[in-house]
Amino acid sequence: MMDRLAARAEAIGAQRAAAVRADVAALLSAEVQGVDVSVVGDDVVIAGRGLRWRAVRDPALRWIGSLLR
């Protein structure tokens, strides 16, 4: 019985984590212009031309954590 409960809890957690990753990717796509946002495995990946330099200059990328609150 405990095995079934643990498996169910793990499945619910995995579904919730996937939903949060999708929400974060959608939010970043809407808020940060000129970048490609995708979910790869457990990661949310932000890619774009000149992204390293933009991270220094663009406040939307510098303060990306504040978008997620």
C-alpha cells in the first residue's frame, strides 16, 4: 500500500514540476523579447543571438528572477 502511495505522490510531483516548467517558459517568452525559450528535460533553456552580452545590458534578463515571483 505504501508503495502505491509513494508512486502516486511521485507522479503528482512530476506532473506539477512539468506544469511549473511550462508556465515559466511561457512567462519568459512573453516578457523577454528576442529570445527562444524551451523546456529541455528538467531545464528551461533561454537561447538567442548575443544573449551573453544582452544579459549584461538588458534589465529584463538581468532581473529575470523577479519575473518568476
